[in-house]
Amino acid sequence: MFILDDLLFRPFVGIVDALHSIALDEMYDVEALEDDLKENQLLYELGERSEEEYRRRKEELEAELEAARDVHERLSSGRVEVKR
């Protein structure tokens, strides 16, 4: 029974783990968030965004960026895993 589990279940868990990592990488794209922060700053400097809107968006993006960096840190250290 355990041999059958190893043959059938382990490859599936490996695939799910890889897909999970790829999905997290896509969802928490650090470079895209950094680009959004730069764009927000540029729009404010060009006068296309009010100071209130600029600050609100900056806080949102910084919170998302912090979460994204945390997720990437966990991925690189192996602390994010698929539970069976």
C-alpha cells in the first residue's frame, strides 16, 4: 500500500507544490509592485494625481510590496509548502 502511495501520490504532490509556488510568484510580483510605486510617484509629480490619492495608493502599494517580499522570502527558504 505504501509503495502504491509513493508511486501515485508523491509525483502529484510535487506538481501541486510547483504550481503553488508559481502561482504565489505570479500573485506577489515584487518587480510589478515596485513599478507601480514608481508610476504612482511619477503621476503625482506630473500633477495627474492628487496628493491624497498619491498617499493612499502609496500606502496600499507599500503594504502589498511588504507582503510580496515576505512571500518570496518564505518561498526561497522553503517555509511555504503544500500540506497533505
